[in-house]
Amino acid sequence: MKIISAKVLDPTHLELSEPIPAMTGDLIEISIPEDGENERLWKVTARQKFLSAYDSADSIYDNL
């Protein structure tokens, strides 16, 4: 599977960041993340717990 980004032009049209190997009329599946309050809290908590697993000397993770 390959993940690419797309710009929403309107509620029914997307502009892909790169071409996809599909023919006119082919069906594809897309995934739309839901950004509800519970999801936001989960992401914040997960990031905090993830970073707590690393030593402060591991500077590679400073910008996450």
C-alpha cells in the first residue's frame, strides 16, 4: 500500500499530490481521519507516553 496526500477541492473532489495507477472509472478506497475531542486527547496522551519511554539524551526525538 502507498499513502499519498490530497487537497480537498470541494466535498466531492480531491486533487492528488501525485498520479495514481488507476484508470477512469476504477474504484479506490480512501481513509478520512476523524478529529473529534476524544481522538485529539488520545493523540496528545499517546505522544506524551511515547516520549517518556526515551532518555532525555536521545535528542533525535526532541521534535516529535
